[in-house]
Amino acid sequence: MKIHKAVITAAGPSQRSLPLQTLVDRDGVEKPVLRIIVEEALRAGVEEIAIVVSPGDEIPYARVAGDHAGRLRFVPQPEPLGYGHAVLCARDFVRQDPFLHLVGDHLYISRTDKGCAQQLVEVAEAQACAVSAVQATRENLLPRFGAVGGQRVAGSQDLYRVDTVIEKPTPTEAEQRLVVPGLRAGHYLCFFGMHVLTPAVMDFLAPRVSLSAALAELARREQYLALERANRRYDIGVRYGLLTAQLALALSGRDRDEVLSQLVELLAMREMPAAGR
């Protein structure tokens, strides 16, 4: 199984402007968020990328994509019928091919030289099945994420065979259905915002059907795995999300020492009045 296609969803009413925002990437270059996400996919070996957008957003998105615009295909989501429907809009683009899926309001930072998407794609190609990136997450954060339950694959420390998927479970639901042997108490495997999916998932999506519900059905029909990683995801759509993502990029990039010095200076200035009292 080779992954040559990617689908990025960016049509949500609260999401549309986020990929147009500019941040300083780890290489010290100012880039729109969309370009950072596209480059994440390209590093994974993807050749074609569909971006699901609200009608009318094609021109500004193509403009900020820069040199990568020629690789992009824009797919409109005519009505805001939800995240699952946005993925479904790319069905004609996907056809019968497996695909990498990213969301347009998250940035991903790897703790190794390999990008987060590259790590996920390599596992999916080796296992020849759908694989979602997941992260052990405290139960108080469950209302923000979809979560999975399953069993660790024999001989692996970070790969799980998924048997249950629940969108934003309550702590009670998670305790009853999503406990995974080996995780710390009160922690569950939550989606990282990055998936490699087989085209079969399109058969389970429909307007008003969530992606989590489609993945639950996928788990019942074919092998579906979850890959746990210690990488970091940053939701730029939450309060201070862009600021937090910018700091994370800076502190993992070439300007780390400079940014650290500036942060120390800011903190020192903040403490000066208190020290003088």
C-alpha cells in the first residue's frame, strides 16, 4: 500500500481563516499555516493534495500556498454539514486510493527528524491498513477529542488494534469502553488530528455522520490500527492557539536560543515590579 494522496479539511465556519494566518516556521521562515501543513504532507511522500474549502476560498488559499499551489486541488463543501461530510466531499479525488488526512486548524511538531505525517505513513504502508495517530490524553480533555479503545499489537510498544471509537466520550464512557492495557490510569488514546485512511471509509460517511462514527464502522469491517506518538499537536483554533503554536515552532527550530532569551527577558521584566515592593 502506497500513500500518494492527502486530504486537508479547512471548510469549517470557525476554521476558514486559520490556514491563512502567518507564523514563523522552525526553519525561521515566515509561512502561512496552510503552507506548513502542506509541507508536512509532502515530507511524507504525498504527491497530490485535496483541500476541502468553503466555496469562494479557493483563490486566497491558492495564493498563500505559493510554490505548492500546482499540487493542490480545491474541493468545495457547499454546505457546512460537519467534519465527516467535509472528508466525504473529497470522495471523487480519493477514488480507490488510501490517503493521508490532516485538519487545517492543527499544527504538528515531531520530536525526531521525521515529520509526524511521515512516521504515520510509514507505519500504514508497512501494515497495509488504516492507521490513526493517537496520543495518551488526560480524561479532563476528553470533551475535545475523539478516542479509541483496543489492544496493543503483540511485539509493539506503540501500535494498537482498534475495536472501539467514540467521539468526545464522557469520562464514564471512557472508563467503561476505552480502557487500554498499559496506559496510566485516567489516560486514554485520543486522536492526534492525523490519519491514513482506506477508501472504504467513504462508504460509511454521509451528511451528519461524524468521522468517528465512520471509523467505528471501519474498525468492524477491516483491520484498523492506532499509532501512539509522543509528538505534539497544536490546535490553532482555540484561545491563544496561534500563540502557543508559534512558541512551539520557535522552541523546536533554529531560533530556539534567541526565543528563549527573549522569553526569559519578558519574565524578568514581569517580576521587576513585584521585586521592588
